Amino acid sequence: MHIIPAIDLIDGKCVRLTQGDYNQKTIYNEDPLAVAREFEAAGLSRLHVVDLDGARGGGIVNHKVLEKIASGTSLHIDWGGGMKSDEDLRIAFEAGAAQVTGGTIAVKQPEVFLGWLERFGAERIILGTDVHGDKIAVSGWEEASDRELFEFLADYVSRGVRYTICTDVSKDGLLQGTARELYARIRREQPDVQLIASGGVATTDDLDALAKLDCFGVIVGKAIYEGRVSLGELSEY
């Protein structure tokens, strides 16, 4: 299981939100590249970066930060947040993203998302399945859709999706544990999809439980920044 540390960006700074609430924002570091280098120095090889300005506004915003991290480290970066056009995708890939996540676009403009899958391949495009209750959440989690998670995921897996990042919004940023039952059901119903769990990791026990579910990866954010898990502990995975 890949341990994937997270960097969330607002105004080019490394921040964390609680349950996706932009009014509950904590700035942890004004230099995301320095944070990324710490992750790399600890032996981690992947990085999850979310452009929260882009997620809220629609369209890539913090691509210059992506460029700095990609050129200043050798990390495999998956990038998401407000990706809504072919131009956004081009900018992200040219700035150094190895993979790009589309969530809102997959709900609101499925033909665009499917076009990305066809042109760039399933190894480079990740389906974002952010869920609130049993419905897909969109637009930086500020809006609910009418799409039910398991139907939505099954539909896209049948169309070629290989990777999904699934975040239970109710768990995110609370440091109270992950949505294990949700992820267990995804593994049962869609065993061929590479599941990246996100939201709620508080201890290494959470990581052990997700590893037992055979998740492809787990995103760890606030637990790192709040000192709940150390980079040394993460590197052991």
C-alpha cells in the first residue's frame, strides 16, 4: 500500500481544511516545496496535491506551485482541484503532474472526463469520488450532486477507470478514523479498481486496517501536520 502525503493549496500556501470547510482553514507552511522535500527525504515517493482555489473556482490556479514541486523533487504527483477543461489538463501535465484527478467534471461533464481517459489513458487519469452520505460531492465539497457513489463508480469502472481517490467528507480533517466499511464495500464490489483511501487517518492503526483491505494507497494529511503520525512511521510502510 502506498502512503501518499497530502499538500492542499490556498494562495500558494500549504493548508488543511476541516470537512472541506474553507472557513476552517489552518495554514501549516508557506513553502509547499520545503514540505514536499521533507516527504521525499523520509523515503516517500508519492504526493497528493489539491488546488483548493481551483476546486472552489473551477479551473487550475496554483500550477506554479506544482511546477516548483515537480522540478524540485522526484515525487510522483497526483494533482486535483477544479480541473474542468483540456487546457487545465495540459497545464497540469506540463507543470509536472504524473496523474490528474477529475471529480466535479466527471459528474457535470462526463463526456469531457471520458475524453481525457481516452486520450491520456487510465494510468494518468484518476476518478475523484468524494462522498457525503451516499452522494457524490462536487465543487470543492460545497455542493452535493444526485449521483449515488456505488452506481457512479461502477459506471466509470465499466468505461475504463482504473484509479479512484475516495474521500468521505464527514471524516476529513477530524482525525477520528477512516471510513473502513465504505472502503471494504468498494473493494468487494469493484475489486479491479485501484482504490486510494482519503480522509480521517489519525494513527498507524488506521493505516494497518486499510492495508488489510488491500487498498492501493492511502492519503495522509492532517495526521502528519498535527504530529499524530511521524514521517519515520510512514516510511516503514
